[in-house]
Amino acid sequence: MRRAGCEHRITHLTKAQVTGTAVSNGLFSLASLHYMVEAFRDAASAMEQEKEILLEMIHNIQNSQDMRHISEGEREELNLTANRLMGRTLTVEVSVETIRNAQQQESLLHATKMIDEIVSKLLDDLEDAKMRLMSLYGACTSDVPAGPIDQKFQSVVIGCAIEDQKKIKRRLETLLRNLENSEKSITLLEHQKSSVRQSCNSKQD
């Protein structure tokens, strides 16, 4: 599996390389180890993101409109393959713990709660939920937002650890992508229903 490009990689460190002699020769100074540790964390974080992307891709294939236009046998075969790939992806456990102080932990919980509250109301009003998620996303990006931003959420996110800020932004991106795909599916379904009704009306005439 591809990992994010890192200039400093850890490759097959042997016991001899980490002895006092190696350290005294300057092969592993603390400065060098700092870069290696950060590169190691970056690579693990990249794998976390890669896992999320793979799971989302598999999920999107299983729920795509194209699945409606194939035979039942083909659909069953594709679902079996997708479930197998999903299972294999889930067997890979990658976790990068973020070091937080008490304030950062509280900010993360607050930000998570604000997102969860909107997600819990998605079925009640899809359009309103989308607008609110976009305002949260606007508070997380340095780009000029397309619409209003949630100032309260922005102040909460600023209080989070940098790694948590990136994860919050990624979660919002994923939610908005899924909403967009849902809207496309609903639009296509409504178009199909409309076409069927027109066809029926034409036959009656």
C-alpha cells in the first residue's frame, strides 16, 4: 500500500544500529530521531486516510444507481465482492493517538457534538442540514467560503489540536460528499418516476 511521501523513512533498524556506539557516533541524534518519529506518524496518518477513502469508495459502489440497472445475479456477485473487500479493509487497524491538553479535549468534544447534532437531523430536513454542514466546513478552511460560516464553530475548532482540526475538516468533507451523492440519487429517482408517469399518461391518451 502506498504511503505519503516522507523524506525520512525507518527501514529495518537493527539492534546494532541503536547501541550506545551508534548513538555516540551521531548516527541517531535526537534531531534526526525527531524527524523520523514525525515521518512515522505522518505515514500512519496517511494510511488512516487511505483506509477511510477505500471504505467510502466501496460504500459508494454498493449504493450507486448503476447497481439498479444490472441483473439480480450480477448485483449479488458485486455485493459479495464489495463485502469481501470491505471486510479485508476493516482488518487493517491503524490508529494515531493525538496528544491533547484538557482544553483541546473539551474543544474536540464540543466540535464533535455540534456535527453530530446536525447529522442526527439529516432525515428531517436534508437541505437545511447541508447548509449547516457547509457553514461548519467554511469555518475549517482557509479558502474563501462559498457561503456564511459558523463563527461559534470556528472558535471551537481553533481550540482543538492541529491533528484534530484536520480530522474534523475531513469528516465534514466526507459528509458533504455523501449528501451530494444522495441528492443525485434522489434527483435521478424522481426523474425516473416522472418519466414513468409521462409514459403511462401517453398510453392512456
